[in-house]
Amino acid sequence: MANNNDRNRNDDSAENTAGMSTGDAVGTVGGGAAGAVVGTAFGPIGTVVGGIVGASLGNQASDSIQDDDESK
């Protein structure tokens, strides 16, 4: 059995040990998937570029939403 609940990867800030919140992870993965789907129309390179751009925009969107929540 783990001492002091070492299995729990979340601390008091609701971020995991990678420093990424759940919202960031969902935004990045969701944006990457959506970008890859859109980019597929432009071939394999479009899929890769679309995934990267989508992940970046998804991460920024989740950061913006979290910033709005924290300012209230």
C-alpha cells in the first residue's frame, strides 16, 4: 500500500504532476483531433499540420476559459 496516498497524482491545485490541468488536456486533444480531421482534406501533411495547429488552438482556448473562471 502506498504511503500518504502516493498513487494520487493530483495535488491541491487540481493539476497533475505534468503541470497540465484536465481542461488543458481535453482542449489540446480535442483540438488536435479536430484539426487532424480538417487537415486530412489536404493529405498526410495536412493531417499533421492540422493536428498541431488544432492542438495549439485547443490549448489556448482552454487556457482562456480557465482564466475567465479564475477572474470571477
